[in-house]
Amino acid sequence: MTAIETRDLSIRFGHFAAVSGVSLAIAAGSRHALIGPNGAGKTTLVHALTGGVAASSGMILISGDDVTRLGESARVRRGLSRTYQINQLFRGLSVLDNVVLAVLERKQLTRVFWRRAAHDNATIEEAREHLAFVNLIAHADRPVHELPYGLQRLLEIAVALAARPRILVLDEPAAGVPAAQSEAIFERIHALPRDLTLLFVEHDMNLVFRFADRITVLVEGRIITEGTPAEISGNERVREVYLGRRGAHVPA
């Protein structure tokens, strides 16, 4: 069963085609990585999937339903949640309050004065459960701006989980984070339940090949290949893209 897919999707900005004719199918429950050199169109594709950028042509489907013309909030209600390359947290609020707000948004209670609504014990308890999952419960009362950046990336995952998604899109979840913290982030990602479909963009090939069960390679807005980690690691075209253009190591 396909969780999310595109059919001949293109995204153009004037005469520039950032994404060209991409047909991508993410199986339900998979850990699917999207890789490619800088400028390949990965983030533009993620923005299109999640509703932040309009498709110029083609289709986007969630569980077989056409969502091409739906906005971000409507796609969240269809079970799609995401994180960003640059975090979108409320830095002046506490760690717990950031997750409480996300829970209230899902419950459609944010139009009520949120601090009053946040006294609901069920909401607070759920928020604390999400924080416990990402090992941040000890930091619940700290302002976000005091957290090391790696812990802020974990908080983003907790906020995304508060939407109770069926599909989670992670745009470079370990970007700007030291290697040891990257491992911690991906260990938490790996621990997510298997009924949650994951699509993630990541430049660290060791993390990609360790945690993905399927990989799509995007170059200049087009898919050049897709397969298992073993198939991708043995693909000469992929090695040319990474070793020739970026000097990156593609695990054998």
C-alpha cells in the first residue's frame, strides 16, 4: 500500500524547473530516504509534498487521494506532518509549551486562549509523552533558546509527532548537528513505530545507508535511480554523482 506518491510532478519557477516529471511512491511503513547533491531539488520536492509549494503540473496523492491542490494544514489533517531544515520552534516558550501548542492545534483548540486550554491534564500528559519519547522530559520547563541545537532538532520531532501523523517527512533532521548528536537523533527516528511512514532528506550517507530501507536519488530535479541501500551503494551513476561532484563517501 502506498502512503504518499507523486505522478509526473513538476515545479517550475519562471523558466527554471526545480523538479521535473518526478513519479515517486513511498510505501506505507517504509523508511525512505531522498538523497542527491546540493541543488538537486530535494527540499523543493519536500515543500511540494507537504503543501508549501504549489505543483506546476502532475499530482500528489496521500493514501490514494488527490491532495495536489490542498494546503499544508489540510494535508496535516490527512495525516502528513514534517520538520524543516531550519527549525520552526517558538524559542521564547518552554520545551513543553511548544509540544502543548502542537497538541492543541491538532485538537483545534488554538483559537481558545492557549494557556487556559493547556491546563487540560490530558493535553499536558500527551505532550510529556512525546517529550519522553525523544528523551527531552528532563528539559520540559527550559526555554527553547537555552537548548543545544541538537536537542532542538529532537524537539522538532516531538512537535511533529503531536499531530499524530501517519506520514512524517524529515528535512535534514541532523543538519548542523555534531556527529554524536546526529546518531542520537536517528536512533529516536529508528525507534518510531513501523506503522508510521518516514520520508527523510539527509546528506550523511552513513546515516542514510544505516537507517533507510529504500533510497531515491534526485539529480537536477529528476530521479536518476531508486532502490535498496545495497542496490544504491553499487550503482556507478550514484557513485559518480557523489564522489565526482561532492567528494562524499558512498558506503559500499
